[in-house]
Amino acid sequence: MDTSTAAPKWSLLLTYMCLAIVACVIVLGSWTRLADAGLGCPDWPGCYGSLVVPQTALEIANAEALYPEAPVEIQKGWLEMIHRYFATMLGFVILVLAVGSWSQRRRLNYPFVLTQGLLAMVILQGTFGAWTVTWKLWPQVVTSHLMGGFITASLLAVLLIKLHRMGQQVKLLALTNLSPSRLRLWAIVTLILIASQVFLGGWMSSNYAALACTDLPTCNGSWWPTMDFSEGFNVTQSIGPNYLGGLMNSEARQAIHVLHRYGALILGLFLLFMSYRLIAQEDRRLRKFGLGFLVLFTVQFCLGVANIYYFLPLPVAVAHNFGGASLFALTFSLIYIVFSDRGRLNEL
């Protein structure tokens, strides 16, 4: 490595910090949502007008007088506030990284634009977080907030790769019995399939459809139960009602759940095929991607089955959510490796 052109150590340190914090934010966010604590604090950014959850009898009485429609539940309030504390910490560290990157903006191969994009993304996430509370868990915002968190984590993973590559001579990807165009196509298809599954998973969770089917491999005893797709995927639900617990009928929830199941099967078959081909490559980087997809999807599949079989235990559901974020980040990394100028495929 040429140390004179290597990434500054502070940028690597801040990126590692961001990755650690965003992992905590994703876990805490899913834990809060799945524990029905998304409205543990009825206001934003504080909790009943304070930066901490009301604790004493007097504080609770004052809070409930301020928000009579939202009785204080201390445990749920702390879940929500701890999630906000970590999200705020993530925003602050990304801000420091983005501001510090201005001194590096003219350096060759420094990912300045990506650092500014991350700052914009975390600001958007803060907006989604506020809307999640003020719009009372409106499914469109809850799902967008989840996907935004996954995208933020994925961009940080790409940023880390870019920073580590500074000052290094990056070798071309060597392919064995595989054309560059086909590999790029596989990467794009992977992104489409995983993004679709993440959306379906988020939409299922935000509409409380995870237990719409209580058996396996059928759904409530049928391979194709009665389903209401128009209601299940109605993205014009109005802002105003409290969506805690969900407002959809059982047929609509079954439609979401079944589509997520069949989507997982399609994704799984594709990833098994792609992983097999990547593991067979001589290039060590592609072998790692193949193994990564194979292991992550296998774990995700087992967690998904456990969610149904054991009726959505909280730790398993949270792990399933984090696994989705990991697959999303791995896919973004593959897209970067395959399409980036510095990892360009050998076309010969």
C-alpha cells in the first residue's frame, strides 16, 4: 500500500464507528417496532415533552395530562428513547465524517460524494423517524424508514470498501467460465430480488401480518388461501388513524404474508445458483461473496421458519430483520465491486 495516498485514519475510524452504531440502530429499531413500542413516546424528538421517559408518579401524571390519549408505559418509552439516542449518535458521527471529508474532496479516489450522500440519507431518516411517531405508525413511512436504515448501512459498507482501497493497486476481477455481462446481470437481479423482499418484509411488519399464516408450509391449511391483494398492497392508506396493531383484514394480511413467502423461495433458488457459481470462481473476492450469500440466506431462511413455528419470538424476529440488513449490505457491496471503475472486470 502507498501510505501517502491511503485513506486518512480518522475517516476509517469514523466509518467503523458508524457501522457499529447503525447495527445497533437497526436492532433497536426492529426491537422497538416488534415490541409494539413505536408509539412509546407520543411526541418527537422528546418523550412527553422531556428528553427522558417520565419515571416518578408526578412526572407520569404531568405527562398523561399533556397527552391524555397516550398513557405512559415506561418500558416501551425507554425502548423508543434508547433507539432515538443511538440514531442521534449515528447522525452526529456521520455529520463529523461529512464535514471532515471537505478537506479531502480533491484527493484522488476519496469518496467525498458518498460521505455527503450519507449525511443527506441520515437527515432523511430523521424525518422518517419523526413522521413515524407524528403520523402514528403510518405503514408507508414505517416501511420507508426501515428501508432507509438498510440503505444507510449498505452505503457505509461501500464507503468502508472505498476507503480501504485508497492507496492500493486493485486487481481486476478474474472470471472462470463466466462472462462479465452475466455477472453484472446477476448482481442487478440480486439487488432487485432482495430489495423486493426487504420491502415485503417491512410492509408485512408494519401491517402486522407476520402471523397471518400460522403453519408451514401451507398458510392456515391452504397453499393458496383467500387473499385480498388490493387491500393488502393499498399504498393510499390515509394519515390520521393509529396504525398500532394494524388495520387490515385477515385476507389482506394473508396476501402480504404469502407473497413474502413465495418471494423468499424465488430469492433462495436464485441465490443458491449464483452462490454456487461464485464459489467456483478462482477470484478470492467472488468466492467470499458466494459464501456470504449462501450463509446469510441459509440463516435467514431458518430464522423465517422459526418465526412461524414459534409464533414470532422477539429475539428471532429481530435477528431476522438484522439478517435482511446484512444481505442488503452484501448486495450493495457486490454491485460496487462489479460496476466500480477500480474493480472493473477483465473484459478480455
